Amino acid sequence: MNNAVIIGGGFYGTSIAIYLAKKKSFKNVTLIEREKDIHLRASSVNQARVHMGYHYPRSISTAFRSKINLPKFLNDWNDCIISDNIHLYAISEINSKITTKQYEKFCKKVGINIEDTKDSFKKIFNPRLIKKIYAAEEYVFNVNKIIKKTRKELLKNKVNLLLNSEAKSILEKSPNEFSITIQDKEKSYKKLKSRYVFNCTYSDINQFFKVKTSLKHEFAEIALVKVPKQLRNIGITIMDGPFFSLMPYPSEKLHSLTHVRYTPHYSWIGNKDDKKSLKYKIENTRISRMIRDSKRYVPLIEKSNYFRSLYEVKTVSLDNENDDGRPIIFEKDKNSRVFSILGGKIDNIYDVFSKLDEEFL
């Protein structure tokens, strides 16, 4: 009998498995992942940004939690963090949902530092379209290093890792026992017994028990580009509207280019359709449109070389459609032993740990 079975080997699933085994002294913890390795889906397909809160002027609570969680994340993952890049936030002259005065007030309220940037960096931007540029305290992570470190922690804490395995059903056998049916890559089935079950399957979170929170799914594209040397160690984010982010992507020594308008190819509410997503992504990169719009604000982006795109389903709460907030979803089934957990940002994991502390004192 397992004390806990965690379904989903992304950053949240692996972190929860380690936390239960290490901090809560759970014995016989099993982690189920349908891919050939951990962290291959949404945990890898993102901007690799470690948030301080600058990104969320419409959600004070999300910004504040980012600020609180950042030091913890930097401490726990310091050997996976790149801290020597320059991160610039710029306010657009047109179509922005926030003014420079409002943005500065927001940063002051949250308690995050911004500074007027050097003239040498200001020259990167088109002065006709950019109102003001700030230097921010922000970081990126190397996902390959996080995967390597996570593997070691899973092994050290004796978490039983089942790769190429997919959970197909969860059946309550008794108030203290659940039966989880899993299928391996040979299409054979077996059952696991567990006292607790944690569903950390991100966009598949509704496959077993539907969460109360309404979810929106987006099929998203992250383009990987090699930038000109003037932008090599720089991250750029234009606020706050239909703009772009250009972030260092350390695991491939490239930059990720995303765009509020062009990164989401399509969206839907309900369960996701992998087959449609996989078919759609083959011939439909939007890199040309991303670069065409981004170069208006930062002309040097036109000199970037496109390498490839990463595609994944991004899942967010419909409740945060307007404020762009990223609270965690932490819900229990009626029996309180099946947990559904979804997070929108990697550093939010500490909010999950706090919830687990409340459940397992």
C-alpha cells in the first residue's frame, strides 16, 4: 500500500512527491509520469522566467506571492538559476493597459524594486513607441539542471518513479484506500493501492474528478531564436497589453519569443484534445508575425534567427481572465483524500507546500 500516489511528473508533481517523502515522512510514495522522463511538457515549455512580480500589475495578490516566494526558490534552486542577465520592463506609448505612473505605484505597493535603465539600453528601443524603460530584478532557470537535480532528489528520498506510465482511473475502495489503474508503454495494465492521491496533470486535471474552478486551455507557441549580440544577455518585456517578451532560454542557449496576441493559437473550455494540438502545430508557426510586431518596439529583433518552436497547452483559471492572475488551484474531492493541484508559475510551489502543511500537520 502506498501512502501517496502522485499523477503527473512535471515540476509540481515531482516537488510534491519529494516534499511528502522528505518533509512529511510519507513512506511508499509513487510518482506516475506518462512521458519517458520528468518535466517534459509544460514544466519545460515556458519562458523559464522566475517571477518577482513585475509581470502582474493587474493582480496584486499574484505579484505579492511572487515576491514572497522568490527568495525561497532562489535558495532551493540556486545552482539552476542564471542571475547575470539584464531584465528590462518597458511601458508602451500605445495600447497599454497601464501608465508609467500606475506601474511605478504598483511596484512600490508590492515592494519590488525598479530603476530607470542606462542610456545604452534605452537605445535598443524605438522611442516613438516606448514611454519608459525600467531595470528589474528578475531571473531565469535552466530546465535541464532542474531536471537533473530533481532526479537526484527523487532517488535520494526513495520516491518510486514510474515513467512511460499513464493513470487511467481512480477508484475508491474504502475511505482510506484508492485503487489507481495504470497502463505502461506495452499497453499492459496494473493497479496501485494508495491512501492519498494527488492529481498534478496540469491541463489534464479534470480527467478524474472535475475541479470546481472553470478552466480555459490555450494551445500556445514559444519560439526559440538566436538574438544579435546586442541582445544576448538581455530579457525584455513590454507592458501591459498585446505585446511581447524576449527572454533568455538557458537550456538551449537561445532566447524565447512570446507574444500576447500570437502565442495562443486557439483556446477552448473543457478537456483538451491532444490529437488536434499535435496535428495543428506542424505547419502553423507564427514566428513571422511575432517578429514583425516585436521589431516595431525593438528593431534589433528583426536580426534574430529562428530555430524552432515549442508547443504546449497552457491552462488558466477563467476567473483570472481579466487580471491575468496566477493563483494555485488546490481542491479536494469530497472524501478529502484525492487532491487536484494546478499552478500557473513554477515559484507558486511554495503556496502548495503551505496548503499541504495545513492538511498534514
